[in-house]
Amino acid sequence: MDDQTLSETGLAPLRQGRVLLIACGALAHEILALKAANGWDHLDLQCLPAKLHLWPDRIIPAVEAAVMEARGGYDTIFVVYADCGTGGLLFEKCKDLGVEMVEGPHCYSFFEGNAAFARKSETEFTAFYLTDFLVRQFDAFVWKPMGLDRHPELRDMYFGNYTRLVYQAQVDDPALDAKAQDCAARLGLAYERRFTGYGDLARTLGRVARSN
């Protein structure tokens, strides 16, 4: 059956050498930037809703459904999630499905670099982290879900044990820097900007791109 026949039957032809990235929507901007900068045209991107992070138990079935739907249409499927609060269950599911995923406990770690983040975590346990995405979406993913828009008095209960906000910047953007400083002020935390770039995400996707 040739490609034209497959198309006529509504079935997608097998795309030799192509890779599907099934990713958290919070990483879409960064993955697209890396694709464009490196000419990784053979990598396709499918994003799942970023708000799944509000319910980590929903990440696993969503990833499984996306992998099963795409299977057969790609030579390789790679899951661009870290553990993300699933307690190792996402890793086990990916192993069962025969697909790889990004290493690390969460995006803060792989943006910093997993090894570097592990070293710093021993002394940064009172730091609250934001990425470019979370700075842009601070109200939608932090302020409102925690009810701080309705009950600002809850701030001290949630953040009383934190001492500073660490903004892990993926790009140099003065507007994002200013917004991150405002986030720190709203939470009553000291502010630190740390340029991480894309960290282990870039290295991992580079390996995936070169191996396919």
C-alpha cells in the first residue's frame, strides 16, 4: 500500500526517521526555540495541557494515551516530561510503553542541569523557583490556584518558610525579569535571577535529534 493509498484511506503513512516529542505544554516555547535554532525539522511536537501539573496523577494516563495514538506513525517517540510529582510512576509507564523520557525530578532541575541542581538543593531548600513559563503565567499557575487572588492572607501560610524567589531565566528578556521581580514582591520574598538557558533540556533533545 503506497502513501497515496494510505492517505485516501485516512491512515497516515509511516514517516521514516521522524521523531515525535510528547511534551508538557509549559515547555512548548523552549522546545520550538531549540528546534528553530538547531534546524531539527525532523522533530515534531505534540503538547499536553500545561495545567496537568496541577493534578500530577493525570499526567500518566494523558502521556499513555498520546503515545498509543501516535505509535506506528513515528520511528521514535520521546516524552518531554521529568518526573513532575508522579513519584516515579511516569518513568515506569514510559518503560512499559518502550519510550524514553527526560531525566530529572522536574523542569527546575533540568533547566539548571540535574547535577548542579542536586548539589544546590542541599542549601536552597527555602528557595521558590520560577521558569520563563511560570513568570509569564504566574497568576494562572500560582496566584489563582492557591487562592491568593481571593485570600491574600494565605500568603504567609504557603510561603512563610521560603526566603527567596529564584527566577531561572531561559532567555534574556528585561520584561520577564521585571515581571519576575514583581512576583517576588507579591510573595514577600527576596529576589534572585539566575540565567540557566535551556540546560539539560537542550542536551537531551540534541541527543534525541542526532540519534534519529
